[in-house]
Amino acid sequence: MYKYYFEKLDVWKLSLKACLEIYGLTKSFPDTEKFGLISQLRRSILSVSTNLAEGLSRASYKDQARFTSISYGSLMESLNLIIVAYHLGYIEEQSYSDLRSKINVISNKLNAFRKTQIKRIPE
């Protein structure tokens, strides 16, 4: 089966894994959060890999870098929501710590990827 460029990127693969993990984790959140924290956290974490994929379909490096920036913003939104969920007691300390570590790795890779894209923008 053919794989698109974005599917080969480590940062996309890690983002996808984080997304699947968050979807699984939020299944245990209270039903009262169905249209609040669960929905917003799932949308924000899904947006990380989605914006990478969409951005890499763009022809210009400037557009690609813009979508990578959006992806980074979505990652930070997800982190904030994870922090909130932790403080509300919806996430156990070990899961919280693991998620923060994974988000840190994704964050570093997104920043490095964006820097590479920016360097390729013609002046």
C-alpha cells in the first residue's frame, strides 16, 4: 500500500499515537464532560496530525510552515486541556507524566520541522 509523505514522518506518527491514546483515555472521563472537555481535547489532539497532513499537501514551504505552526498551537491547546483534566482528577499522575513527556517530544520535533520548512522558503 502506498504511503503519503506525511505518513512517513516520525512527528506525524507520534502525533497519531498521542491522538489514539487521548481518545482511549477520555473514554473514562465523566459523562458530564462529553460536550466539554472530552470534545475539545479530542478535537485539539486530532488537529495536530491533521494539520501536518494538510500542510504537507501544500505546494509552498511557507504554507507548510504555517500549518506546522497551527499543529504546534493545537498541541499546546491539548497540553493545557490535559493539565486541566489532571487537576480535575480525570487523569492519574502516571498517565499525566507520560503524556507530558510524549507532548514534549512531539513539540521538539514540530519546532525542528518548522525551522527546516522556514529555511526552504525562497527569499
